Amino acid sequence: MMTSPVKGKLRSTYVFNFKKNCLFCDKKCSIENELKKSKERHDIIYNVCTLHFKQSVEDMAKMRNDEWGKTVLKRLDSVICLVAEEAIYHKSCERKFCKNISSQEKKKRGRPQDEDALKAFSDVCEYIEVGNECQFTLQFLYEKMNGTCDEKTFRNKLIEKYGEDLIITTTHGKKAIVSFKDTSFKILTEAWYT
């Protein structure tokens, strides 16, 4: 008895109902179901109406690199055009899907850090914290930055790091003075009680 060889399938047998189920969560999407929910729990349902939406979701799924992303990619691979398929999705699902990208990707966004400026600022902070001084001129501290940033940025970084513990006093015609509340208080207390 001879058996015939098993033939490979050219297309996937995976079928997803884009017209009725959310592209992201695979739950039924219907306005009737949403109207049954309380007003606070209503979810907005959108139709895919742009051709580049599929590519955007694919990119985000690849960026996520998790099970949910792989599941969505599998759905997208089964269709050529989401607009033609009349695909729908919950707005909250899209938001969750796009929001939860890996922490590694979050680090890549924004302006890259200047390592020289970070090192110089760290050195200035160490100089301030280790020394017994309680007052410095802003110009003196800024010169220790070796020109890695402008004076306004340096001043803002000091304020960001030390917050309300830092006092910058500016008098017309004189250099700005940087002092620290705790250090000044400690010196005055020691001088008074000793």
C-alpha cells in the first residue's frame, strides 16, 4: 500500500475576523456592546482608514518584541490591506500596545547625553559636597565645567540637582553667589555654640 506525500500549504490557515474583532486584543468590537457599558467604561472603536497604519503597527510590534507583539504580527501577516479588510480596533488597546515599549527603546529617545558634560558636572558636585565651603561664585563653579555647557544650563542643572537646598544670590554689578542652606546653617550653629 502506497501513501501519497503530504503536500505543503502555500498560505497560512490562520483566519482573523478584522471586521468584528479588535486588531490588538482579539475581543469583539461593537458599538452595541460599548453602549451597554457605563459611560465611564465606554471604549472608542476606530476603523483603520490609512494605508500606513499596518506598517506602523508592525514596526511597533517588532519594537515591543514580546508575545502580544508577535500575536499582532501574526494577524497582520494574514492580510494585505487593513483598510480593504475594514479592520477595527479599540482606542484603549492601541494606546496600551503603543505605550508599553521596552525600557531599552525609551532610553534611545531624545537628545543623547554628553558624557563629558555629565562627568564635569559630577566633578563640580563632588567638589561642592566634599569641601567645607558654603559659598562659591557661580563663575568659579562654572569655570570648573571646562566649557562643556553654557552658564544658563549649568545654573539650571545645579537648581535641578540641589533644589531648595541651593540659594543663588544675584546683585546688580556683582557676581552671582551660590550658597547652600544646610552648610550655612551648620557653620552658623557651630560658630554660635562653640
